[in-house]
Amino acid sequence: MLRIPRGEPVLFASDTHLAPEAPETAERFLAALEREGPSAPHLFLLGDLFELWVGDDGADPLAARLVATLSRLAERGIAVRLMRGNRDFLLDVPRPGATDVPFSARCGATLLDDPCPLELHGVPALFAHGDALCTDDLVYQQWRATCREPAWQATFLARPLDERFAIGRGARETSEAGKREKPGALMDVNAAAVDAAMDAAGATLLVHGHTHRPATHRWRAGGVERTRVVLTDWDAPAGRGALLRWEDGRAVA
């Protein structure tokens, strides 16, 4: 299990949703990485780095800029760790018969499992993207299970790149339309699912993104205090998006 000692600060981000259509948000995120990335020995990017990812062979100039930025941090000794989200669940998934260099390797980064148990500053913790905890949304959970099956991924990645982009854009539009019709509570985490995941990991701290509802939640379970930290999404025009710094066992401004 990964153990990060108290004397080593950590930076977090998730839900940057990088896309050519959102250049201001991309600039905000890349600038934050350049400015703050060297100040901590650990950087965790917990999913939905990209708004749309149809395979590692589909990386665009914006993805190349992110690769360059993360590679520079890795060369300086920063441990960069990535996690897949619901938008970029195909990160690092190999195409049938292809020899693409995985995206994480291009970044000098390590790809994490979701969820990922670890010890953070002496506290048993669990890092996740967060979508698997939204168990009340049964339609989404069915789709999540399907699109992570190796056979489905192999079939999809065998399609031509332009076809994959067309399918991905269509799925994104359908998803956004569906969100507008769903009750807000349906797209938040389920409290029982959170406790079950933390029970399984023996964790008292959970850090995740996905819900776009940044907050810190504290409660007691079995007589033990638990903390759930929800990372912010990034949207420059709306003034949202910042790296979360964890230092000496707590979040700091």
C-alpha cells in the first residue's frame, strides 16, 4: 500500500474536463500546474482530466501540452498519479493490435486503480473518482459496468478514430441532456455506498471528485469520525478550479 508521510504535501485536482472548446479552463489548469506543481512532491489527478477521450491515439494538441507539463513535473521528482474518470475511462486502455505508448507513460505518471486505498499523513484513506459511489443512478451504473468490460472496450477501440469521436460526441450530448432531466440528488453519492467503500478499505478519509459539489463532510460511523473531501470541478468562466493542497494532515488554502 502507498504511504505518504506527514512531511510530504500533496496536491489534488479532478474534473478539469479539458477540451478545445474550453480554452480558458485549460489555461487556468495548466497555469496552476506550472505555478504550484513543483511545491509538493505528490500530485493526484482523480479523473475526468478530459471532457472526451476515445483512446490514447486520439490525443490532441491540448493533451500534448498536458503531457509536456506533467512530464516536466515528473522530471523534477514529483510523483504524478492519474485516475480514470467517467469521461476518460479509456485512458491507457490498449487498442487491439496497436503499440501505442500509454498516456500515463507519456506523462511520466502512474495510473491508479479506482478506488485506491493508501495511508495519507498517518490516516487510512481512500481516493476515488466518485462516479461508482453514485449508486442511486441505476441507468448510469449499468452503463458504467458495460463500458468497462474488456470486450466492449476492445470492440470500440477497434473502430476508426473519426468514428470513435463521432460516437463519443453523441454519447456526451445524450449524457448532458439526461443530466438536465435527473433530480440533483440522483447525481450525488449515496451515503451507504460511501460507508461501504470506506469500510472495505478501512478508511477514515475519502477524497473524490465527479459530483461538482466541492465540500468537506464529516460524520461518525461505528463511533469513528470520518471525513469526505469533494474536489472542485474546473470552469474558468464561472471562476471555478483550484488545486487542493493537503499538508500536515489537513487541507490548506
